Amino acid sequence: MAQLRIAMAQVNPTVGDLAGNSGIVVERTREASEAGAHLVVFPEMVVTGYPVEDLALRNSFVSASIKATHELAERLADEGLGDIPVVAGFLNRREGLGARFGQPAGAPQNSAALLHQGGVRVVSAKHHLPNYGVFDEFRNFVPGDVLPVVRVGGVDVAFAVCEDLWQEGGPVAAAREAQAGMLVTINGSPYEREKDNVRLELCQRRAREIGIPVGYVNMSGAQDELIFEGDSLIVDSTGELVARAPRFEDTLLVTDLRLPEAAQDEPPTVPESGIRVVRYTASADVFASYPPLEPVVAPRPDPTSDVGEVYRALVTGLRDYAAKNGFSSALIALSGGIDSAVTATIAVDALGAGNVHGLLLPSKYSSDHSVSDAEELVRRQGVNGRTVQVQPVVDAFENALEVSGVAAENLQARVRGTLVMSLSNEEGHLVLATGNKSELATGYSTLYGDSVGGYAPIKDCWKTLVWELARWRNAHAESTGEAPPIPEGSISKPPSAELRPGQYDTDTLPDYDLLDTLLDAYIGTDRGLRELTAAGFDPALVERVITLVDRAEYKRRQYPPGPKISSRNLSRDRRLPITNRWTP
Amino acid sequence: MAQLRIAMAQVNPTVGDLAGNSGIVVERTREASEAGAHLVVFPEMVVTGYPVEDLALRNSFVSASIKATHELAERLADEGLGDIPVVAGFLNRREGLGARFGQPAGAPQNSAALLHQGGVRVVSAKHHLPNYGVFDEFRNFVPGDVLPVVRVGGVDVAFAVCEDLWQEGGPVAAAREAQAGMLVTINGSPYEREKDNVRLELCQRRAREIGIPVGYVNMSGAQDELIFEGDSLIVDSTGELVARAPRFEDTLLVTDLRLPEAAQDEPPTVPESGIRVVRYTASADVFASYPPLEPVVAPRPDPTSDVGEVYRALVTGLRDYAAKNGFSSALIALSGGIDSAVTATIAVDALGAGNVHGLLLPSKYSSDHSVSDAEELVRRQGVNGRTVQVQPVVDAFENALEVSGVAAENLQARVRGTLVMSLSNEEGHLVLATGNKSELATGYSTLYGDSVGGYAPIKDCWKTLVWELARWRNAHAESTGEAPPIPEGSISKPPSAELRPGQYDTDTLPDYDLLDTLLDAYIGTDRGLRELTAAGFDPALVERVITLVDRAEYKRRQYPPGPKISSRNLSRDRRLPITNRWTP
């Protein structure tokens, strides 16, 4: 057996920021080198950021990524870090591939580079391209067919990219046939509730299948609608967990491993998997024996409830969306209700109270407790509060154009939307829309009214989860000796849009416990009218809710983006036909 | 040689309207039967409408499509139409296919059914699945591997679906190897400027390659953002055009052909293409000789300019978007400028003047000619006009919240947006956004202001094309002895948003001739800074415009849908990362 110290860099690149991302690689490589690591591994597409979506189809962007990756190799050597082999994801193109049906123009590839001694030494690319849910990779990339195997300190380490670990055959099978001593995958694997155990179990299964340790390097932070919670880890050849990084944090996980020494006879380079093995020797000889570091195994989150973890994911999502779009402050219309209270609290935790602006916009239908609950939230959290009476503006509209019923209700919401956007324009804050997933699913919102904004922190949270988040956040504050940030009144009162006298959500929608269960069954598990009725839901209710969901497609398309926390999300919203006449 | 009378039904189904679409098939089959046709062919996915997008992934929808297709076969027989073989596209699933990576759940297929004698006799599915531009078919379908060959009147006719005709190998090669006497493809092929000649040339090339006549059946009408102009056609085995349907019209193209009689010896059923040939005999014997009909060859559009054809496409797009979404009337904010004038004129041509509502919303910055040009348009076209002064509402906002500069400009646009949406809410009109492609590309619009609405008829038209459309429409009116619908003032004056005194588009943007040329080069041909500069554009201008385009991503995502008329469209707008920090 040989010893190897591997550093896994759980970092947070920004899509398009090639210089900044390269800087992260240099900085973390220096840190790894100082920690005595023999090998540093960065996540999928760290040079370009991930996901690049259609930027992969822009030729000049692919060229810029390739150039940046070569320059990165040179810079590492220039800064005295050329001896340590570095694996980093980047956007490459497959040369010599003519235009062909079913293949994106320019043959872009989701690639991994081995940087060593000032150059790019081995290049490979993702073999299995996911094309479901949030992924469009078959559309944007061509697959790779190379398994890089790098000899470091006398150990053969094989590398693969993300989805390649999840699929049978391909690079995983090739790693075994190539007689690698370890398999490391580089990932941009988005957060989903309870996905962490799935990842660990996958690594364990693969390790046992191929009989070697498996390392898993994931991103941290958030990009656009995706959150990356990290959870980088290593399991040994029996599937036992060896090391695990803390979640939602940028970190360098440095771990000492005992790995099988590579055979002197070169094993076959064309295994049966159809993958071509490309070998590179960074250092042939086994390193002299040294005392190993104690492995880091970050504590696991609360096993009884993941609500606190969801909260942390939402804070991460907003923090990075704001930062990566150049915003340092946020603006929220505070109604006194639960949705705006939770959104504001997330914003305070992400950006700091001084950077959060709350706009109170009471109308003649606003109840006293709405105003007082909103004021109480401003007071408790110390955000910047401002009150504007909307009635005079509503009156001016109604003088200009007579409206009634739903049109009058929507008018109030649009006056609020315009006031929020005006203040954002004037002062430069990111506007946060406060809609939850139950509202978005059923279309219970006003287009260009409460739906205005740049980001919607709780759009993938059912209303019942929003209440859970509020209770968790208050309990968390109490457990640390702080005052609960969210006024109890906002949590306990029955939800109301307050767009007409005595209006409650339950006038239009069923009770949220029932509604959310039904919505999750319809959207999450793709069951139709017959199956839902057979599962015990009232047929008339099922039909009404399905119709609401399908008809709300247009509103969902025009809603601001927000962090995805579930594979059972409204991902369809991007793709359903705009015209959807069909209901089951 | 044998005679065959083939009826190609160029029809306009609606996505999700299974009953309505089946009704179209029955009605056109009856018409074909009465015309003495031996075979009727309908477009791709006629039973479900096209494109179904993610509806393909909804299990209950796939089941409903299969049920509707079987019921359609029974109904045809019940109504005395069982003897005539009918080919119709539908949504099917591939049975017995387990869950697998890279394959959508439930294995939906973009399929063709042969209906005959009350049953579904042969089922096949599209082999080549397009996954670029407006297509996501690899995401939504699994490929087929069957080539149906139907013997009708002693002639073997092979069928394929859409993209299968465009690609080498697969069904086209199989049709030759199966010794078919004719190949007919069923299509949902969207309109693009100048695509008609591409289609004809493709059919000609394929006919010559495989030495048999080729028929091409396409949809008419529009669905969501796609327009289908029909252009169904038949070429003989030498590639000579035999028959061609009129464009943009629902029609039944009935054509007599002389085709080779099928060999008595059954040719091999597993040709080298990997496609399995499935044969069905509707009628084995050659039909008795009869006098053929004169083939229909619809006249070609103006070969010197396609502007009139683009105009017709836009009218078709709006007509069907309104109808398929249940709107009979439209509402447009009329500024007196060219964009709203052309949008209103399209609406009048699509929906009738009585169903078009123009809202004039002058502010203190509106010039006299803006108001008079808008009033003149209302007068000339006889649309319903109404004027609302926006200043009192703007004043009410400014009393509530002080704003300046761009925020004040945007406020005016948002007051207009809210007024338009309020009237739509109150009276039920479809709101038309009037932005053009140059504006959308550069982000020259106000979120929730001039960008509100349900449909944007000219969003894929460069500003220079908008002027061409106006001039073409006026000239067309004059050529038919009518008064020009668009006031000359709206066409000739320099464009201005009139959101501050003396404001012109050229204050912010370059001249539109130059801008549109540059935008088309950047967006249409994916050239970066270096290539555009090398092509002679000013480097500073290129950098400024590229930055504008990339930063306008968020606004484009929230813009209403509109008809696509070009493959050089902003299709990226759906998929670019929301955060796009990279500029070349």
C-alpha cells in the first residue's frame, strides 16, 4: 500500500467569471500545497462556473474557457505550484468532429483537465449527459470517451465527471478494468431535499462494486436557480465513510489515504466499457511514509428534520444570486403575512439587516394586525422600513379607468408592484418576490403585481413548508438565546391577500394542508385524475386543482427565478406548452 | 404502373384538444373519401396537436392520446370511412422499455398510426429526434425503429415522421431497401423565413436518392410560438414538383399519381439501416384505370421579397394564439409609433377591427404628432379607441414616492402597463406587447411596463423589418384599392420612447440599420467580439452591443411569447444562464 494526501476543493465559482474562477483555483491549490497535499481536485466546470447552459454553444466562450485553462496551468507553475497535479473541470471542444445530427454545433464538452508542470496534460469529458429536470446537457454537450488515470505517488487515480458516477457502465466500469487504485469524480450536483444520503449511498455502492475508494468533489454556493451544498466526501473500498466536508461552506477537505500501489505492468488501455484509458504519470514512486492527518468528518445535520437545512439552502441561494448579479441590497414588500416575513428573514440572514429594505404598502383593506405585524418585523430585525399609502395611487387609477371585481383587486397588487419597482430603480435594490410554491402552482397571484422582482426565495416551498421554516427560524433563535425574528401574529393568523374586505385564501383555495398534499401528488409523482381520486382525494377538488395548475402555466413562466430545493418542483413550468387545453 | 389518389390533409390541430383534433381528422377523411381518395395522410401529432413539450412526460396524457387514437379508428369505421386507410400522427408509448438513463420516463413516442377498418393497424415512431432550436424531442421522446409500409391499390407506400426525412440513413434508407413505391412524411415543421425552398429541395434530393416519389404533409396554423405554413407537396421520382398546397391555409391536397406496382415477392423486412419494416395490406390489387385529376400547384409567393409572407405568418400566429387561448379580442397601447401601429394592424387583420381595442395613453412628454398619429390609426382602421391621460396617475405615484431619472421614465411605462392590464382584466382582451426584436435584444424596454401582455406579435422582427412590414402593408392596401392602414407619420418619424423631453432611440442605441446588422451577426451567426470587429464593425460599438444583449437576458425571459419567424431568433433567451457575467 501507498500513502496519498488528497485535497478536495469544495468551492463556489461564478458562471462566466473566468478570471475570478481561475483565481479561486490558484488560491486553493496554494492552500493545498501548504497543507502538503499530493493532488488537488476541483469541481465540475470550475473554470467557467456551472451550469453554463447555452453559453456552451457560443464558440467564443468555449475558446475563452480553453485559453483560461491553459493560462491557469501556466500561472500555477509560475507561482511555484507546478509540481502538484490539479484536476479542474472546464469547457472544452472535441476537435475533428464534423457537424452531425443530434450534436450541438462546435462539439462543446463538459471536461476535466489535469494541470501539471505548467501545462494541460490530460483532457477528458463527461460521458453520460443528463437531459432531464434542470439538466439540458445532451442539448449542450457532446459526450466524452476518455478515462484519465493519473499516477501520483505510485498510485493510479482515475477521474470521472458527475453523472458518470450515477450510471452503470462507462467510466465507472472502465476505472475497474484499468485497475485504478481510486476513483474521484468532480461534480456540480445541485441540492435537493434529502439528496445527501443518496450521494453517500451511491459512492458506497460504487466503491464496493469496483473495490477501490471513491472520492466525490462537489461545488458549494449557488448559481442562478441551483444551490450546491457541497457534501464532498470519500469512502474506502468497502464503502466505509472516511471523510466528509461541511455542507454549504467553501472548504478544502484534506485527507490521507492508504491506497494500493499501481501494478508495474501497465494494464490494458482499451477495456470492454468502450472508454479509452489515457494515462499520465505525475510521480511514479511511492511517497516516503509519513504520519497521516486525522480525517475530517463534518457532523451531520439534524436527522429528524431537514427544515433547518432547507432554510440554510435558501439563504445560500439568495446570497449568491445577489452577489453574482451585482446586488448588495434587497427590497421586499412587507404585508405582515407569513410569506413576506419569511422572505425578509432569509434576506436578513443572507445580506445583513442593514442591506434589507422593507416597504409597507397598506391599502384600505389592510387589517390593523397586518400593519402592526409588518412594523413589528421591521423593529425586531432592524431592517430599513418605509411606509407608503397605496390608496391615493389606487384612487388616481380608478379616476382614470373604472375597474371592478378581480380587476380592482389586481390593480392594488400592481400599484404595489410598481412602487416596489420604482424604489428598486431609484436605489438599486434587488426586488424579492414573496410567492410560495402553492401560490405559483395554483396561479394565486397577480401578474405584474405581487409577482414582480428579480428573485423569489421561497418559490419552491409549499405554503406548509413556509410555516415550518418560520417556526424553525424562531426556535433556532431561541435556542441560541436570540429573540425570535418573526412576529407570532404573522405565523398564526389565517392567510389573506387582503385585496377586498374579509378576504381569506380559503375562500378560493382548499386548506393548505390538503392543498399541498394534493399538489405534491399531482406535480411530484405525475399522477392523473383517476389515480389521485383512487388515492382518496375528492374528485371535484382534484379536477379543480389540476385545472388551476395547468392554467397557471403562463404566470409561472413570467415569475422571477428562485432556488430549487426539490426534484418535485414545477420544472415543467419552463416547458409545458403555453397553451395547455388539456385537463385529465 | 398503378394509379393512386392520395389526399394530404394540411390541417391545424390544437395542443391538448383531443376531441377537436379527432373531429378534424373525421371531417377531412370524409372530404377525402368524397373526392375518391385511396389514402389520407395527416400531419405529425395531429391527434394531440404539436408541440406537446412536457405534456409528453405526463402519463395520463399519453394514455388519453392512445385512447383517442383507437376511438378515432372506430369512429371512422362507424361513420362509413373504415375502408380508406388513414395515417395520423399521435402520442404513443413504447411498451416493455424499462427505466434507463437518457430516456424520458414512460417512454413516450412521437408516433404515426395507420387507421383502417375500425382499428389501429400499424404503429411507428419518429427515429431522429431533433433537440436544438425550438425542439426538445430527445428530452421528451424515445426514438422509433419501425418503417411502416402500407400496400394500397397494389402500391407499397412507406411512412416516416418529419426529421426522419432531413437525416441521412434511418427511415429514408429503409424505404429504399424495402422497395417502397412512394415515401410520405408527416410533419410539424415550423415556419422560418425562406424555409419553403429548403423543404422542396430536400424532398427533391431524397426522391432522387431513393428513386421514388416523396410526399410531404405539413400542418397549417400556429401553436404557441410556432407558425406552420403548410406548404405540403409531392415530388416525383426524378424530383419534379407534382403538387403543392397553398401556404397558411387549411386544405386537402388531392393528387393522382402513377406509381410502381409492388413486387409479388415480399422484399426483405430487415434492411441494413437497422430499421424494422412492418407491412400492412389495405388493398392488394391495382385499382382499375381512371381519369386522373389535374394536380394542384399553388402559386408561389413573391420571389423578390418575403415581407408579405412574413406579415401573413404574423397574422396567422396571432389569430391562432388568441383562438387557442380563448380570446376573441385584443388590446394594444397605441403610442403613435411604428411598433404599436404595426402590431395593431396585424391584430385587425387577425381578429377584425371590431375586436381590436386601442388605448391611447399620452403623458406630458408625448408629442402632438404621437397623439394625432395614434388617433389617425384608430380612425383609418376603425378599431375601438379610448384615451386615458396618464399624468394624474404618475403624479399620484410621485407624491407617494419620489423618483428621478430612469426610475421616473420607467414609472410612466409601468403606469401605462397597469392601465392596459386593468382594462384587460375588466373586459377580457388579450394584451399585445409591442416590442420588436431589436428592443428585446438590447433590453430597450421597461420590465412590467411596455413589456406587459400575453403575446408579442413582432418580437422576432428587427426594427428595420417592422418598417418594411408597415410599408408592405400600406402598399398592399393601395394595390387592392384600399386606403393605407398605417399613418405615414408613424412610419417616417424618428423612433422615440417619449419618456423624457426630446428623447430619441438614437440617444441610447446606434442607428437601427447598423444595429440590426450587428445584432443579426452576433445572434444569428454566433460570432464573437474578434470576428465581428474583423468583419468591419467598430470594436467599441460591438462591445457595447454585446454587453447590452447579454445583460438583457432577464428581461427577455419575462417577456410575453411571440411568433418565431427565424432560426436566427433569440432562442437562447430561454436557456442562457440567468446570471451572465461573461462578455467576450
